[in-house]
Amino acid sequence: VDFFNGTTKLGEDTSAPYALSFTPTAAGTLSLTARATDNAGAITNSAAKSVTVSGTTATASTFYRAINLNGSATTLDGNAWQGSTAANYSTNAMSFANQTITLNPATDAARAQMIRSSVYSPALSFQMTSVPNGSYEVYAYVWEDNSPETFSVAVNGQTVQSNINSGSAGSWKKLGPYAANVTNGTISLTTTGGYVNLSGVEVWRKATGTAFNLPQATFPTNVGQSTARVASPASFQAGGELNLTSVAASLATLPEAVVLPQSEVALLPRTATPAAPAGTPVAAADRRMAAVAAAANQADPATA
């Protein structure tokens, strides 16, 4: 699933539950859509959802610190990462590495080496200490070397993302940004659920503004025996406040939509794109897609 703001691609996710987190860099109106492609090459686009980020001053963030949890010091995106022997952090996880697995999506050599050298645990705990008090953004690199696992993430004791699917072997994600307000010198990242391979933690310090962690909401649609989900949790950051009133109002008009309080928002409508069976001719697959789309639109006009 590819995610867009207007015609600008924000990113993609190749494994369920097909989600994306991102931070707008300036105030304005976003037009968010998702485009799903099945294994027969058929494409379905979601309806656009408009989100307003208001404020007069853009928030600036500066790189604070990053740790390669099972490797040596490295440089990523021009920023100096510390290695696993660095001071002022701890984790309860065990070390694990497998540099032979092909990553999906592909990435640069330094990042790939960092990702495939990780620590793992079913109840992982990471703490960064001696952190000056203030507001921070936390990113976590996770990957899968085996079978999919499902887990949730909390930062400083607050759940920031639930039911994350690690994907198939080779899948990796840069989770976040997650807002962390430090008052005791510590940033804590913990997980619950299945096993997690955590490769690195990257922290940025915010100069001004407020970050909003918006929880994931999914909109399942059943068509025959097939179910597909497209959701988009996001953390929005700007110099002013995030205007959620119009978004909540528009979601209220959608059948079966999840309408959250004004401090939260669910993004992107439902979409269903059942895959054609292996060996199905393209023409037949196209007919099936058209039939599914027609049935879905008849049942729910908000479905792409």
C-alpha cells in the first residue's frame, strides 16, 4: 500500500496492517490517500481525507542521539550513531544478527547492516538516561528475520502504537516519531505482545511546538471471503495546534466509521482489494476487480 499527500508519495508498507506514520513540516491542509495494489497488479485508490495542520511557526527538531543496539558506531543520514558499547542506555534484550537476509524495502548498506544487527525480546525494554528535560521525538528501527509477530509499543509508559505486524522475513520499519516529554532524565521504550527485533533507537529534540500521537484506526470491509485493511496513524507536529474538528465531522458522515474525540483522529477510509487466484488471466482479474468495486460502492459509497 502506497500513501500520498496529494500527488506526493509519503511512503509505503508492504505488510499488514498497512500503516504509515509521518510528521508534517509546516502548517497547511493535507489531502491523504492510500493506493493498494494486489498481486495481479490491480490498483484501488481510497477517497481523499482532508486534515488541517494550523499554526504560524513551524517546529524545528535537532538530532540528539541514536544508538546502534548490536553494532558499532556508524553514520546514517549524515548523523553520527553510537555503537552498542555507548554509555547512558540499557536494554533487557538479547543480541541477534543475520546479515544474509534480503531486506524489504531495500536500503543503503550502512542502514542495512544496522537493521540486521539487533536485540530481541517478547517484552523488550529500552531506556536512554541522562537526557536533558524537554520534548523529544523517538524513532525505532524494527525488522523481521522469521515469521510475522504482532506487538505494541509504549514510550514513557504511554502506548503510542498497537498491534504492529512485523511482516515476513526481511521486512523492516522505522517506527515513529513518538512524542516523549522528559521530566526525569529518561526516555523509556517498551513493547508487549510478540517477539520484537529492535535494531536502533533515534532521538530528536524539539525546539518548539507540540507533537500529537494519533492512534491507529482500521476500517475492515468484507467482500465475499476476502478482507483488506488500510489505515494511517500519524503524528502531526506544527508550531500551532492541530485542527481536528473538521476531520471528526467528515468522518461522522461515513457508515461504520470510527469517530474519535477531538484529541484523536482516524484517517483514511476503507478499501478492499481481493487478490485474483494464481494463474487468473489479466482480463478475468480486471473483471473481478470491477465487480468487487461495484459491489463495495453499492454497499458503502465511502469505499474506494
